[in-house]
Amino acid sequence: MDTIGTLEAETIYPIPADRRHGTAKDLFTVWFGPNLMMLTVVTGALATTVFGLSLIPALLALLVGNLVGGIFMALHAAQGPRLGVPQMIQTRGQFGLFGAVPVTAIIVLMYVGFAASNLVLGAEGLQSCFPGLGRLPAILIIQLLSIAPAILGYHVIHVAARILTLLCGAAVLVCIWQVMGVHPVVHDAVTQPWGWTGILQTLSLAALWQIAYAPYVSDSSRYLPAGPRSEKYAFVACFSGSVSGSMLAMGLGAAIGLVAGGAHVIQALTAILGVASVPVLLALSIGIAVANAMNVYCGALSTLTVAQTFTPGFHYGKGARLVVTVGLLSLAFGMATLMADQFMTAYSEFLELLMSVMIPWTAINLTDYYILHHGDYDVPSFFRKDGGLYGYYNVPALTCYVVGIVVQIPFLATNLYTGSAARFLGGVDISWMVSLLFTPALYILAERTFRRKVLPGGERA
């Protein structure tokens, strides 16, 4: 078994039975602790700043959105113990060997985007603690704190998440106590009227936050011993950890948004905390480094998945993961230094783009796994140079993926484009709901109409 100070030996390949270990409850802290970070707080603040909600409807909308999105996220977690491979390797079972490449490449961009966002906000937290600290040195500090868990891998991330659960959990509780106990504007906001447009926008934002974790969760659950018990409790642990951690941080953000006025969320929180601001913001800023490491770690696995597609004869071990990890850390650092001045705008547009491409993928993956195949896949085929049973590509899945994106267009409400249906709904973006309802039904119909037949060369009808 790997020790905490050694580079993780496993990469994208199936975890052997003799290396499976741990219990599903270990996953709770993996998803609770890293969600207690500044990025989650800022996301929750959008409910009362950008979307104009008062506190109670903001909290309810955030809760419903996290619960709905958390179900989809945790359903992916249960795939890890069954198959023992990272999530994007398993995607070859739906899209085929080459068909999975575009989706996986998009996921890599998502990981790097979140990592860059974490660096920016973590740096702002450090600058609030130490006003004389420049932006670039602050970003560099968060980057340095991210390196060890990102490089060493699974075991260090688990240990760091347990520490975060205690450290950042205490910091968030201090913030909630200060915000709710000191500032009457939060209490006054309880009686303000509800805005249903803002509620739907907030609900969508929270649901997307959870669904965006879908590509991560098998990466963290694949070491669990195989069996129905691990699958069941992996779902429970990931769902409860991610939803509760996100709600604590987002709820805090929503409350801070009410007292921020025109100030930035971190500046407002610093003013609210007073003398307690340094230890609290320091904890949340350090905590963001672990979430950053998770993004880079999972991004490295997805990058190796793409590389292995085109070089099936090459074994990508820990050395290859080390090289890719350093590359992704460098890319995220470069993005963070370039986007820092316009972070909130770039982050908002990033979330909008992510919504349209993530939803049809998760819909197809879960439909194929739970309804069509009931978790029964030929794992060795994932690594065969001809795609094995799943071929080079799966036309029904790829077609449904594209259609799942296209059907969202009339319902999109972004800075770049607002569809006719979204305008009719007052600017509310429900594109993700439409795709989640439409794509699974279309995929089932397509798969049953064009039953998968292996053709010469590994292609499928």
C-alpha cells in the first residue's frame, strides 16, 4: 500500500483487488472539507448579489439545488467501487474509445478552469490577511500549497481533506456566527418579498455546482473494495459530504452578500470578522489549496486518459502522472495570473459554458450505467486498442450528446446569448433541466433502435 509520503502508484488503470481498501465513510471528508472554501462562499453570494434574493429564499433555493445536483453527482460515485477505474475511462463504455476523447478533453478544461479560479480567490484571501502581499506572490503561495497533494495523490488528498473538515469547518462556523449575530440587515432580509426568477437562477447555480463534480467522484471512490455495500455507502457518503459542505459555505456567502453592498465578498467578510479575519481567511485560503489539488489530480487522470487513447501500447505510470500534473499546475497558474483582474466575469461565463456541455454527458453516462447496463461493463475493453466491446465510437451516444447540447440553446440565458425561451421566462436559464429530461429518453430510444453491433475495425452501428 502507498504511504502518505510516496507518489501514488496507480493511475488510470483498474485498481487490483489487493490494493482496494478503506470504507465509504472516508469519502465524506473528501467532499465535505474541500467544499468549505472561498470559491463556494463566493458562489453562494451570487444568490443575494447578482440574483437579488433575500436570505430565506436564497437559502431554500441553494438547498434544493444542492440536493438535486448532489443526487446526480453521487450516482457517479457508486461506479468507482464496481469498476475500479477513473470516471473518464469508464466513459469509453458509452462513447467508445475515440468517441470519449472530445468529452474528456472538455472535462480537462473544466478542471484547469476551476484550479485557476481557486488560485485567484485563495490569493485574495491571503491579501486580505496580509495587505502588503502582492497578487503574484499570493497566487504563488496557494500554488505551492497545492503541489504536494496534487503530486503525491490519493492518500495525501484524503488526509488533507480530514484536516480541512476540522480547520475550515470551524472557520465557517465562526463566520456564520458573526454574520448572523452582528448584522441586523440579515435579519431584516428575512421578511423581504421573494423573487421567483432569482430563485430559479440560484437553484440552477447550486445544482450545476454539484453536477460539475460528476467527473471527479469515481476518481476518489475507485479504491474501495468491490461489492454492493461499497457502492451504496459511496453514494451516501459523497452525497451527504458534498451537499452539507456546499450548503454551509454557500449559505454563508448568501448572508455575506446582503451586507456586502458594493464591496467584494472577501472585503465584506474581512470587515465583518474584524480581528478574527486573519485566522479565518487564512484557514479558508489554505483550504482552497486542497480543492485546487483535487482539480489538478483528476485533471491529470483525464489527460492521461486522452493520451492513452492514441498510444494504447504505452503504460502511463506514476512518472507520466507527475509530468502531466506539473504541466496542469503551470497552466492553471498562468490562467490565474492573466484572469485575476476580471475574475468574477470570467468565472460567471465559465459556469454558463460548463452547464451546457456537462449535462448531456452526465445524462448519457448515468442512463447507460443504471438503466441499460446495470453496471455490467467489460473493463479490459476500456484499454484495448480497438475499443473492445465498445468500439472506436458509439454513434447513438455521440449524436445524443450533441442533440443534448443543441436542445439547450433556446433556454440558455448567458452574457453572450439569450434564447427565445429564456427571454419568455424572464431571463431564467433552465437549459440544464431540459437536457436532463430530454437526453436520457433520446439515448434509450437510440440505443434500442441501433443496438450495438461490433463491426470490422471495432466500430459500432
